[in-house]
Amino acid sequence: MPRSVNSVASRARRKKILKQTRGNFLSRKNVWTVAKNTYEKGLTYAYRDRKAKKREFRSLWITRINAAARQHGMNYSQFMGKLAKQNIGLNRKVLADLAMNNPQAFEAIVNSVK
């Protein structure tokens, strides 16, 4: 008896991945083995960069807070230390947003911790 393979399901699996690799360069979009490798590598990068994104944003927020705090005669370390001592529970994301978009509010916070 001949071997039976489910070509419908196999083709559907391949088409699903080839659809995901649309827009890639040369054979990365239409040659099955290359496209599969590209797709899997892309998933790896996506997982890694979801973690890296959080680090990059925290770094950006710290840079912005430091720049704004220095305009008021205090560096980042001193500013965050005094915030913690006075139990002011604003996180870095909010502080960076205030520093960029509402300098008067940030200045009020700096004056309150001095």
C-alpha cells in the first residue's frame, strides 16, 4: 500500500509561513527553507527586543530626568534620592513626561524636594 501524506495540511503550513515572510528580500520570501529560517529568526528577535525595549525606555527616561534636574541645580542621583526620602511615589516614566511636556510641574517637584 502506498504511503499517504496529508499534502493539504503540509501546504497550508507552508503557506502560513510564506505569508508571514512577505516583504523580505529575494529568496527570503518565497523559498521554503530560507523563508522558514527567516521567520524563526524573526520570532527570536521579536522576543529578545520586547525585553530590550523596556531597558531602552528606562534609559531614555533617566536621561530626560537627569537633564531636567540639572537645569534646577541637582543631578539625577540626588534628585531620585530625595524623592525616595520624602516618599514621593512618582515613577521614572511619569517624571520624564513631566520634564518634557510640563516643565513647571517638574520644577515644582524639584522645589518640593530641595
